Amino acid sequence: MSVRTAIAIAFELTSATLTNLAYSREHDAAAVLPCLSLRRPLHSLQLLLTDRSWLIGFAMETGGFAFYAAALALASIALVQSIGAGGIGLLAYATARATGRRLGGRQLSGVGLSILGLAVLSVSLARNSGEGGHGSTAAILAWLGATAALALLALWIGRRSTSLAVAQGVAGGLLFSIGDLSTKLATQGGARFAFVLTLIVGYTLGTSLLQLGYQRGGALTVAGLATLITTALPIAAGTIVLHEPVPSGALGGLRVFAFVAVTAAAILLAVPPTAKQAPEPSGPLVSSGSVAGQ
């Protein structure tokens, strides 16, 4: 493992911690605010910016993004996203223990897969730098356009069903994945710095949809679904669109297994509780006023 990759891993673990602490705090704050609406963006923005708890969460999320961008400048997007996904599992377990909340069997399986995925990913980096590729700009634009279309479709379906919070979580995750991929592209410099525009649009709309979803559903459902999509899509984009190299032989097999494991872990942690489980509290991993992982 190169020094660059080791630093990138440390940066991404820090990013995952800050971001997921921020999601929980933002959920607790947004859930008790008056109704937010994209039809009144200035009023909704004022409500958020005048809430101290939400501002602290947003500041933490911004700090997490800074570490994330630094990690992407040093390593492949697939590697960085995988580290973040594994970190979410560890945070979920640590927070549940700290708050005395029991994790269900499915969530414990997700935590176990997260740990396994991180361990296997570390082994796969033994003789490989983990640095990324570039890919075709035309293919990248097609990927971003298709992702935006899926976000619009999710919202359209959600408005015609009783699952608008779920739809907003899904759409938010899709838009966040646009921001994540755009961040990687912007760090490549040159003409690709122009992707900072899609970075801003993706993160701004994704954050807005998450705040709306927080008022209609629990953080584990809304932010969990968003995190699942934000984990899986950039990993796929790194391999398919950016042509990020995967090691050959046994190490390559371990790398692919690690990607699958952390994505499956995200799925298990994001799936809402069943009727037989305890209902999800408004702040699933923390009580109101405290911070913890997503």
C-alpha cells in the first residue's frame, strides 16, 4: 500500500465519521422545524440557517466533505467509497452500544459485512496503489444525465404513492452520487474542474431533499437509503465510467469481494425495520440533542 493510499484511507474514515454524525444531528433538528418546502426555498433556508443545532450538523458535514475531497485527490473513488461504507457499519455498531439500542439481526449482519469488507479491502491493497483512472468525458456526462433522470423518476413515483420520504431519500442519494463523482472529476484538474458545477447542483439538491425527507421519515430510512445509493453508484461509476484499475489475480478477486461486501452491508443497514421490530425513533442512533453515526 502506498503512502498516498494510506493517507486517503485516514482522510475518508475521518470524513465518514463527521458526515454520519452530521446526518443524525441534521435529522434531529429538521424533524422539529416548521414544514420545509422547495416551493419556498428562501423561507426554508432561513429556518435551517437560524437553527443552531442544524448549523452545527451542516458545519460537520462540510468538514467531512473537505476530508472526502482530499481522499479522492489521492485514491480511486471506488476505494474511497468502500472505506466510507465500511466506516458506517462500525459507527452504527458503536453508536448502538453507546445509546443502549439493540441492533436487529439484519443490522448486525450489515455491521459484520462492513468489518469483513474493510479487512478484505486492506488485504487487496497489499501490492496495489488504489489510484484511479480518467475515462471518457462523453461517458461521464451520459452517466450523470441518467442518474439525474432516475432521481426525477423516483420523486415522480413518490408523489403518486405514500412513500414520499423513501423517494426523497432515494433521489437525494442519486443526487449525492452526482456530487461524489463530480468531486472526483474536479480533483483531476484541467478542463474537468468545470464539473464543480454539477458538484454544487448535486450536493445542494441532495441536501435539500434529505431535509424534506427527515420531516417525513426516520433518519435510518431516509439517510440510510441515500447512503446506500451514494455508496454503490460511485463504486460502479469508478469501475465502469472512469476505468479505475482492479488488481489481477487473487488480489483483484479480493477487491471485488470487498466492494460487494460493503455495498451489501449498506443495504442491510439501510432497509427499514419490519413490523416485528421496534419502530424506528426519530433519531435512530441517538436521542434528541446528541450526536452519533447515521
